[in-house]
Amino acid sequence: MHVTHISHLGSLHAWVSVDDERLPEFQITTARNKQQHVEVTCWIPSTPEKEFKVHWSTNKRKHALTGDVYLDGSFGGGKVMDVAGQTLFKKDSYQRTLNEIQPYVFSRLQLTDDDECLQDLPSQLGEIKLVITRCKILGQSNVQGLTTFNSSDRPVHERSKKAFSHKIKLGDVKQCELQVFTDVVREEKVATICFRYRPLDRLQADGIAPANSATDPSGTLSGKKRIRELEMEVARLSKLVRRKVSHIPSDSVKSEPDSSSDLLSTQIKSEPGSSTTTSLLQTSQNDVVDLTLDDD
């Protein structure tokens, strides 16, 4: 989503992806407090055992910033954004050690009826937060102040789960290149983007997502999958047209288009000169929900 335009930050975009496909966003709300701290909230669908990535981009930064990711309230790592340099950032794993990472993964809450497991659920369960903060860069080092990711595998009592059925866990440990870390001092917060995740059927039952939302297991209908479906439909219609044309007397065939493909291309072209693939990709992109909020 296009979150907002902030004077010393430029345009800020943020989204979550699964299988390299951006998840749809529902019921986007935006608020700005007296300190001009922007808070944006939306809902996204989650699928158990699917890894996910948090993306964001900024431009025209006037100050150094940090982008910190919080998963169910637990710090999951972050990125430093210098004044100059890259504009697109991604966080998809927790830095376990200097050369080990664990990917972010949606998972199911484990339920039980054991009364010994009655407990208060974390207040931020079901939330992925990206917090953008102004910072002062001190320098680089090979020493990291490692934090503990507080994800509990304890079962949750059925009476405690409320509307939750998913949580976030860390995946299997993977090796990575030895990391160089940047020491910073965080100052005031600039923006907080909160992605509240739930199963798609739950979002639909609560009226948050349209009941007729067409999704694949990752939570979104991919552009490639949509193109394949349309290509199959075109092939089916082509066979149907050829079958009908074969039963038409020869003297009446002359008034029809020269071929079934001409007829089909006339039906699916949206603009003269545009290719079928381009128009389908545009359709896929139009399915993405965006929000634009300009400064007053």
C-alpha cells in the first residue's frame, strides 16, 4: 500500500508477500497524531506453514531511518536506511547468529482443553508491525546485540484463543554470509504500519474481505495463474467456435471472421494495439489495493 507522503521521508510503501506474490490488503485505516507520527492498519490473509516477507520502500529521505519488524509483539529484526542509497528494503528472517537466519513463517495455534494452559494471550498476537524511526548512525561492527525472539510453542487453551487461529513462528535455521551490523541510536518514531493477519475464511466471515475473494493457498491470486486460467478459457472457446463453424454451410461461412482466433482476439482486446498478455497483467495489477494520503 502507498502509506503516506512525509516531508522528511518522501513516499512510503509497505506490503507483505508470500511466494513472491503481494498479499491483498483489506480495510486500510490511517491516523496521524500531533507529532505527525503516521499509523496505518490493514488486514491480510495468512496461510499456515507459508513463509512470508515484509517489504517497504522510501525515497527522498532527509534523515537516516530504521525499519524494525515486530511479529506478534516480538522484535524480529530490522534494516538501517541511510540518507543516500537503496530505496527498496525487505525483511524475511530473524538473525539468529552472525551467520545464521530463520525465516518468518505463519503457523497454527496449538489448542488444548488442559486448564493448566489457561493464560492471557499476547496483546499483539496476530500482528505484523513495521516501525519506521528516525535514527543517528554511529558506525559499523561485526558484533551484534542479539535479541531473543519470544515465540512460544506452548498450547493455547480453547477458551483463550478468542478469534485467533494463527501465529508466527521461525522456520528452520539456514546459513548466511557473515553479517556486518550498523550501530544506531533510535530517536522519534515516524510511521507504524500494522498488518493484522487472519485466515481468509475468517476475514470473509467477519465481513473484512469480500466473500467472493478468489485466492490461491498463498492468499492471493497470482498474475501468472490468472493468465493460465484465461489462456485455458481461450483454448476452450476456440474449440467451441471451430466446432460450430464446421456445422455451418459453406456459403454462410464467408460472412464470419476469417478464423476463430480473430473472433476471440476481438473479444478479449481492451484497446487497439495492446497485446493480450499486457491487458491481462494490467488486470492482475488492478486487483492490488492501494492507499494514497497526501499532506494537508
